Amino acid sequence: MNLFRPCFNVAATLIIGLSLVSTACTSGNIMDDARRFSAVTRTDPSFRPEVGDNLVWFSDLIVQDENADIQATPAQVALIQATIESQLIQKKYRFTENVDQAQYMVAAAIVMDDSDQSQEINDLVQIFPGLSGTINDLEQGTLLVVIFPPSDPRTAPLLWRGAIQVYVVGEALPEAMRMDRLRSLATRLMSAVPEAGNRD
């Protein structure tokens, strides 16, 4: 499986890996602990986007969860991708489906296992936040993000990259709360992307 085969209608590259893990535990302590997160971002000094610069998706959100105990639902995948796009639009970027009109490429991946393909994504992004230890039966999930010029993501310069690692309670939370947490995490990570036209 080639994780980096672009779709015909995309042209911005943002690599995101999100690991979602489930547990049946419902104690208050677990719920509180699961709200913890660790985030890291890096911006290349040459990344100075202009207002209205075009982004294009490298592909639909990549999902890497074949060996995971729980798989991301289509609704979760759609929510994460939509949140990423809306946050970038708020930062004065535009999206196009024409790669020839794009200044930057964006791609996203949900990584839910420790397969070779997942490691390939981690190696590409090369940014690893960490949470101290584990909490009860909860495991850690990581959302990775990269933006770079339209090119092969394996060789293109990384203009912006970020990662956020969290404990995810999964089935211990109602679906609406799980969706809210995913939206909040994606929003928090994307808030670190430079606003187009900002020279501060």
C-alpha cells in the first residue's frame, strides 16, 4: 500500500497521523486523565504564505488502522479532515482541487497501529511528542501534520509540521463527546499553523 500516492483532485500536503484507542473503563479518574495531551510544532523560516495562497489535498485522509484494536469510523475521518480544512480557511488560505493552482500541498493520515506503514509516516514527519507513562488501560494516540510545496512528500522540504499525542477513552465516552474531542484536538493543532499574510 503506497501511503503517498496522490489522488487526481488534490494538491496540498499535510501529513497527519492520528492514533485512536478504545477502552471500556468509565471511572472519573480515567476520564480526567484522558484529557491530557502533548503537542509539538515546527515552522520553517522560509514558510511565509500570502493571503489567499491555495492549498490542495494530497489525498483524502489516510487511515492506517489495519492492526489496531479499534478502527476510525467514517464520521470521525470526515470530521478531522473538515476541521483541518476549516481551520486553514480561517487562517486566510484557500483550497483548490487543481494542483497547478496550489502553492502548497496538504495531506492527512490517521495512524492507529504500529505497522510498517505507520512507521513510514512517523519517519517522514520526524516529530514525536510524548506523554509521561500510561494511564490504567489507556493507550496513546498521535496526530501528525506536515505542510510542504506540491511535490513528492518523501523528498519535499517540510514547511510546517506538528504532532499532538493524546489518551483517547473511546467507547467510554458518548459518540457526541468523542466527536467534540476530536474536533478540539484537530483545532488545537492547526491553530499553530502561521496565518497567511502574517509577518510577525
